[in-house]
Amino acid sequence: MNEPTSSPSSSAPTSRTRIIIAFLIAVFPAIAWSIFFGDIAPQDDAGEYWKLGVQWAETGMYGTKDAPEAYWPPGYPAFVMAAVKIVGPHWRAVAAVNLLFHFATIALIGWVAMRTFGARTAGAAMVLGGWIWDIVTLPAVLLSENTFNLILIGGVALMLVRSKGWARVAYFFAAGLLWGIGALTRGNILGLPFFLIVAVAIWIPWAMRLRLRVLAMLCVLLAGYLLPIAIWAQRNYRAYDMFIPISLNSGEILALSFNPDNTWWYLPPGDPYRENWGLREGDLVGNYQRGRDTAIAEIKAHPIRSFFKSLPKVWWTFNGQLPWFANRDIAKVWANEYYIFESAITWQWTIFMLMVLGGALFARHLDTPQKLLLLGVVAYWVFFHGIVKVVPRYRIPIIPIFAIYAGFFFAQVLPRLRKMREIAARPVTDAIAEPAEAR
């Protein structure tokens, strides 16, 4: 259900002003956090991305000539490499570029919400998305999620551009290219185009003509998506003489997801594969093959058990704490002294609940492919993270779409509450006289 619009002469300037104000309110928390509490040097995964990106910028190679890098996906190191060439090897400067990507993500939240539901939803979605704790703290950390957020919602935005004919084909192909780059950045997106194609083919109750038209565009999307993955897989094949679609750490992910001793998302501490978790040294190709074979054997032997642990995985994805403010001294002290951490988590869960309520309202009006695209992305994310190994930060790329749902709830409910308050504030004689006047 799209929001009603007034005449352009009366409403457009007001809507534009409100959108700008909403954008400024939305980006303020991340700016403040980055300035006052963003002094977090790259560590752990972020440290690996930083070293690889700087080395790439200095040598022009991902890894070395004798040992081409294949353990870490190349997407985010490529971003670091490009940023280092522009601003120099200063991680704070690269974090500032991260902040610009955050601004673009917030703007696209507003654009997608406006394109799907209208200006009122756009303003609310930007503010809610910009004030979610995960999103606020993210730009200061050199992890791939901040860039991936922009890639995921950027692909959605390209598919929502109003176009016809070959222009529409070009937009969907560009969206596929962007998502393909996203797959080289984070593996979460690997199955998304296939999921959307299957959903439209067998589940969405559309007329056949519309179904075929959407399927054709999704196939164009898939072609663009597979292109960068195929190029990188060819590079890996030349380097290691075996098929590695994106990176060698996918074997680790598979072993942590499907293993006889797996509980939720991890292996027990005594497992020999667990001891090598997160390390780049050793027999990386052997680890990849061993992890892949372990997962395939477990799925074949216990297909039901392998997929029965979905609910705990989904719960952990959306309920767990993010490490970069819980385990870093400056953020931990700040949060404990002022109880900001507890308040932020409560606020974040409030947004998640508003998303559920907005989704319930939203599900009543799945009347356009645009709205179903948002639902398909969310459904895929929950499905995918109910299967594979999860950590809490894997939820971050879907939060912008959650914010659109929550914004839709506000856009639908608040005007009704305002109207009810106006009616309640009227004198009793007016309330009684109004039906008579209407007659």
C-alpha cells in the first residue's frame, strides 16, 4: 500500500526538506561515534583485511607471486587497496572513507523506501536505520560489512529504478555485477539470486505473463552476478590448479556449519579442525578440501539433523553481541560507565520488533514485484543463516531493510494515532454533531 501523495507544487518541497532533515538526523550518531569513540586499530579479521589491502596497494598483487592469496575473499581488501591509493596507508583515513559509504547506505535506505512506499516511510526508515547500534558503530571498524551493506542495498536500488526495454536489462545486469562483487566480499549473498529465481518460479502467485517477465530480468541479474565470480574462480584455478569459487575459507565455514560434533555454529575446542580456525598458516588447500568433504559427508549421512539446528542459529545471529564494542577497552569503559550499551541493545530490539510489526502490515500488501523483492531478500537471509555457521555480525547487512519495514510501520500507524488523538480532543458536542452535519 503506497502512501497517498499530494500535488507536486504543495507537497514536493516539504517532502524534500523532511527527507534532508531525516538524513542529517540519521547520519549524526555514526559521525559522533567515529569522532569520539572510533579510535579502534584494525585487529583480528580487520587486521588481516588491512594488511592485505595495504600490501595489494604497494605491490599490485593480492598475496605474493609465490603464494597468491586465496584464503580471504578479495572484495574488502580491494576496497582497502583503492582507499589506500587515494588517502594513503592510514587506517583512520580509510575509516573516514567507510563513513562516506555509510552515508550512501543511509541515502539508499531512504531511496528504496520512497520508491516502494513513499516519502513518509523513507524519512522514518533512514532515522531508524541510522540509529541502530550495529550500524552506528560499524564505520569505525575496518570490516567488510560496511561496504557490503552498500553493495546489497545498492543492488536492490538498481532493480527498483523505473525503466523499460534495454535500459531495464542494463539496470538488472548492473545489479547482478554489484551483487557478484558482493559475493567476493562476503559469502552471505552467494545463493540470493538463485533463491529469488526459485521463489518467483514456484511460489509467487502472479499471472504467468508477469512471472515470466520477472524471471527473465532475474536471469539477467544472475548473468551479471556470475561474471565477477567466474573471473575470480579462473584466477584461483590458475594459482592452485583446482576449482575454488571465491576463497579457501569456505571450507572452514562448511566444516563449522555441518559436522558430527557441531552444536549450534561451532566445533568443540578439542577438534583438530577447530584448532586451525581463523589461521592462514598451514595447508590451506588441505583445510579447504577437508572442510568441504566433512560437510558433504555429514549432510549425506544426516540430512535432517544437519538442518534441524536452524532456529538456534537464527536466534544467535540476531541476539548475539558484536565484538568490536564489547571487547575493546575504550568502548567497553564508555558503555559500562554510562549504561549506553544496555540502552542501545534495548533500542535495537525495539527496532527489530517494529520491523516484525511493519512486516506484518507489509505482508498484507504484497502487490508489486518491488515489495516482494524486499521480502525475498529478508527471507533468504533468515534461510541462509539458519543453515550455515553464524556470528552476530552476519545480521548487519539485512538491517537496512529491517529499517524500511520499521519505517513502514511508523508511516502507517502514526497518522492513525494522530487522527485518533485529534478526534479525542474534540468537544463532545462536535463529535455528536458531526454525523448530523454529514447527513
